[in-house]
Amino acid sequence: MKYPISEEFNPYITAVFGQKLWYGKHRGVDFGSKSPDPVIITAPHSGYLTQYFHYQWGKYTEIKTTRFRTILAHNKLLDGWLVEGNRNINKGQAVAVMGNTGWSTGRHLHWQLYDNGIIVDPLNYLDDTPMNMITRVVNTAKKKFSDPSSVFIIVPDVGEYLVINNEKRKITSKTSTKDMEALKNIFGVYVSKEDADKIPSGEDL
Ligand SMILES: [Zn+2]
């Protein structure tokens, strides 16, 4: 599957799957963006698109295949839908605009995914691009700890580390500067080279 927001909007993850929130465990993954422009949401996979209103998800987009069901929640109230509903759409196609409808305290996208009716972590289904592979490593690390904010990405020259609970762990996949910069945007974290050098190393991921 494809990341649902393109890099030009500098999307970052504000809540991971399974994270404890005020109402219980988070059943999807949340994305924010500081872009002043309308943030375009693209289809993570192809399928049949429908559109609904829901007290919790607000104005939302659903994409269904025989196996998958994707919910893209909290679409923008006015002009929040970019295609007409009840039609087949392609992976990567622009479908909605990020908004703040439903149970939402700020503009964001909530992506919830079902695999054969079972709710799953969407990030585990991303295509194997280098950046998505690192996204998964960071996501796994964040989920391992009760406080996901204890997980940071370090970007020393070409960043290769995560910091988890004040220990540095090496990321094992080959990474490019561009990918790490994009990840820094996605997860909204940054540690300077000087600070990175002060942090002790833990076991590799
Ligand atoms: Zn959410």
C-alpha cells in the first residue's frame, strides 16, 4: 500500500496504532501536517470508494476490496471530497482533503484498515520502498514502548539511529539522506549530530 499523504505536505505521524488515547486504544494511525495548504489524501490502495458521515469519524472516505477495507476519517467539511462516491478508484489517486470533522481536536487524517474484517496496523502493509521500511522500523519501536514520545530518530549527517529510552539503536536497512529527512518530517523528531554523539548505543534493531 501507498503512504496516504505525499511528501510535499511534510506529513508526520501523531498517533501510532495501539497507542493509549483518552478513549482507549488507538485503532488506526494518525497523520498531521503543518502545511498551510489544503492537505490532499491519496488512496493507499485501489478499490471501490464510498463516502459517509459518522459521529466519530466525521466526514469520511471508505475504500473496499474483497480483502481490505480502508477508512480515511475526518475529511474537511467543505470541499473535503475530491471524487464522487460509489466508484472504483486507483491506488495513489487524490480522494479527499484532510479536515477536522467528527471526534477530532485538530486537522488530521485517521487511517483505519481491516484485513479480512480484522483491524490491523496500516503501516505494516506499506510497500517495500526504503522509506516505508524505515517507517515500519520506527513504528515498531514506538509501539514497543508505552510512551511513543521516548522514541526519536537521529539524523547525524546521514541518520542511521533511533533513540529509544535514551539508548541509541542502529537501523539495519540501508538509508538515504532523503529518506531520513522525509522520516524526520513524518515522525516530527530531530536530534543534532552533537547530541547524537553523547547518546550511548543499545542493541541494534
Ligand atoms: Zn486516530
